Amino acid sequence: MSINSIKKLAFMASIFFLTIGHQSQAQVAKGKWLAGGAITYQTGSEFEFAGQKISALGSDVSAFGFAPRVGYALSDRLVVGGRLGLAFASEEQTVAGQTINIRGNGFAFAPFGRYYLPLGNKAYFFGEAAINFGAINLSSEGQDLFSFSLFQVGINPGFAFFITNTISIELMVNGISFSSLKEKEASEPQDAFNLGPNFDQRGPTLGIQFFF
């Protein structure tokens, strides 16, 4: 192979890698805004929200959650912002031949920081740290049963894949978290430490994000 051929190959390779680097930086780049959300669905014997499990609903709970978010990229890998957490659960119980409908609702606000590590020109691994402040309410037939305030701090891992330069599909699972739940009439809170995903109660979080 001649010197000129080697130079041409080296030039083409450098253009290729520069293009990959440019595409990667263009997706999560300093000054960009992030807007999107995630959904969750869970079934089981407990209602889980922001790291806390509520077992007063019964043995067959169905719950749906939605978490919209907005963020801003401080650098090509670091995004900070805030998200809302909304969750709705329901379960029917039969007591003395009478059907009772119990509902659970959760609301939380969480400032977050997310750091992306590129795995090529379209895929990223990320870690997200967040602090949740919120409340959970259980009611039946229009009457409040229990009200809780909650605090949670955690770090969760995830994977994002860009289907275009501005749209990503992501999957995030539970990581490490500490949460504190206090019932309105109780004197002491209930604390919980969670490590790793718990697929029996809550599956992975599936989300979509837009970068602009």
C-alpha cells in the first residue's frame, strides 16, 4: 500500500470518528433543553411510590404512574432539572359480602441531576440522582383513610437510545434509595432503604425524551 493510500485511509478514518463525536455531542449538548416523561405500571399486594410501599390497599393492586420532566444541559453530558411524579392505584375488597373500592393517589416533585456516558453515536448509559418531596392519600367511597408525607433521595441507572438526534427512548430501573414516610396522625416516620430493582412490585420505567 502506497503512502498516499495510507494518508487517504487515515483522513477518512479521522472524518468518520469526528462525525460520530459530533453526532454524539449534538444529542446531549451544552445549552440544550430536555422535555419528556416516563410511565410505570405495577400490580401486586402493595402500592409503591417514590421508594415507599403501602400495603393497606389489599392483595390485588393495580397502579399507574406518570412522571413528566424538564431539564437543561449544563454540559455535553450533565443535565439538571425537575420532574413531577403522579400515581393512581385502585383495588376492590369484599368485606362481609360488601364490595369496597379503595383508591390511592400519590404526588411528588423532584429536582434531579443526570449524567450521560456515550456508548457509541446513538446509545447512552446514564445515572440519575433525585430528591422527592410529596404526599400519598388513601381513600374509600369518598372518605379519606390515611394521608402520608414522604421524602426520598436516590440514584437510579438507566439506558437511553436515540432514534433521532432529538428523540430518545429510555429504560430506567431502581438503584439505591432512602425514603421516609410519615402518616398524618403518627408520631414517628417509617424509613426504608432500597437497593436494586424490585420487579415483583414495580417494573422498569419506560420513558421518552425530547432534546431541543
